[in-house]
Amino acid sequence: MTIYRMKNGGLWIHSCIAVNEQALNAILELGNPEILVIPNGFHRVDCSMWVIFFLFLFFLINKIE
């Protein structure tokens, strides 16, 4: 998982994984997640955790063929 802080202070997260509460708190100290990039089907399994905690995320999802 890669986390990038954008100029507006929001976080852009690529290849999200499920995280525990301690890791989630550390991420929130960096800023508020705004964009979640899900590059393949493997990462779609873990994105549900992010949907539960962050209802207003913008998702970028790669098409599976």
C-alpha cells in the first residue's frame, strides 16, 4: 500500500490493504483519505474495510476482464 499526501492535505491511497486500528490511526494522523486506487481484483477484497470507515472516498477501480 502506498499513501501520498496531496497538496490539499488529503490522502491518495494506492493498492489498499486491510489494516488494524493502530495502523488506521497512524494513517489518519497523516490526513483524511480522499482517493482510493484499487489496481486489481486482489485489492478489491480489502477495499470493503475502507468503505465502512470512509463513506466519502473517491474510488478508482481497474476493469477486470
